[in-house]
Amino acid sequence: MELRHLRTFRTVATLMSFNKASKVLNYAQSSISVQIQALERDLDNRLFDRRGKKLFLTDAGRELLVYCDRLLALADEARERVTAQGVRQGTLNVRVPESLGLMLLPGLLGRFRQSFPDIRLALHACSAESLPRDLFEGVYDLAFLLAESVDAAVLQVERLGCMEIVPVAASGHTLTDTGRIPLAMLAAQPLLLGTSDCSYRKSFERLLAGEGLTPGSLTEVAGMELLKRLVAGGAGYTMLPWPVAREEMQAGRMVLVDCPEARMEVAVLMITHREKWHCAVLRAFMDMARQEATRIGLL
């Protein structure tokens, strides 16, 4: 078995799509098929089944995937330990909430590029869903979350600090003209939030539910910049990390809503999988993230 075939197999098995795997690995789809066929010949067994348009792992494929993760992790560890410079090429996949990325990444990326100019960095939107599996299977090497906690024994979770989440709306909005307001009045107004995989959104929904409240109306918005534009245009209120909210307030686009009950504090978490090898590049990125978190003054 060739390592490149195993890497291709793991990517296809993770994404359950030859087409998506070809884009991630930058191979032609025909090359993906050829590599999987070669692996199946080596093992004298089918690894995938097609049922209609869907792809499924066979029993043999599921068993190989367990060994595949171990073999590739061991190969990465061996490569780094026997080379003087460590791993200097490849891709580092990082999952980070957009709101946190706006604060953490600008200062971090310049230093990372100076140290690792040949490493391709891929940044992905945040999600607490399927995090243990995705980190173990190598879909992501590192994840950041704004959350109260992460409940998974297989994850290595480091707290970089904490951040206050506050309600904001456009100047002139009903919520900003009446002084201090109760949580029930806030909840009755149109709410705009990031899509459901945004972890601090879930914290706010739990806060409302604890008081027996539900949003009067909820609009899900996929991107932070679009969300801020809609709120600044008067479409409703939203919850933002304090540093992001402060920038909008200083620019005159938003006003802090005076509702102390709605303010939350969430942890800034840096997460890896306990069983995965941390290569030199990943360790360096994590060190830079710690330094940047200190520099920008996370609570």
C-alpha cells in the first residue's frame, strides 16, 4: 500500500465524495478513482459501495479507515523526527469562528507566513458539530471555538481566555431609544444570528430558554460581514463579541443595547485531538495563537 493512496482513501472516506476529495487534494477526479482502485487491488477487497448517488464505506473500508489514521499519523511523526527541518510543506487546516478570526488572525498570519512560507493554510468556518470525528480523521488539524465548554474526552481543549458577548443594534432602533430594557423586551424584537453551527449563538439560545423566552423572529445569516450590514441597516439586533461590537460602535454603525441580562461571557477555546500527532507546524501555529491572544488582551 502506498501512503498517497491511503491519504486519498481517508479524504474520500471523510468527505464521502470523489468530487470533493479531488478539490481538497488538487487531483483530477479520474486520478482519485485510479488510486482507490489500486488500493482495492492491493487489498483484494472493495472499499466503497455506491447506492444511487450516495457513497458508502464497505465493512472492509471502515476497518481500513481505523488503520489508515494510525499509519498516516505514524508516517507524519516519523518524517518529522528524522528530518532536520521538520514538516515544511503541506496544508494546515484550521476551523475558526469568523468573529474570532477577525481579531486573532490578522496579527498571527504575518508571523506564520514568515516562518512557514511553503505551508498552505486553509481556514474554515466554525462548527461544534462533528468536531471530535473531524479532528481525528484529519479533516481539520486545529479548531477554535467561542463556547462555554466542549464535552468530549478525546479532545485536548486549551482555554486562551474569555470574551464578552453583547447585544447591539443600529442607532435609532427601538431597542436603543428606551434606556435599560428587560430581556423579555429584547427577545421580542427581530434577531439576526450566525448559522446554527456558531457556538455562542447556542449559548444565547440557552440563556433565553432558561427564562422561558424564544426570539420573536430569527434570521440566520451565513457571513459576519453581511450580518453586520443588515443589523446596521436596522433589520434587527444581534449578539457580537465585545471587540467586534466595539469596532462597529466606534465607526458609528451600531449602538450597545442596554440589557445587562443578555450579556454573556464565553471561553475562547483552542482544540486538538488527543490521539493525533502534533507536527512542528501545528505546534508553532498554536504557540503563535497563544501569543496573539495575549497581545489582543483576551480576558
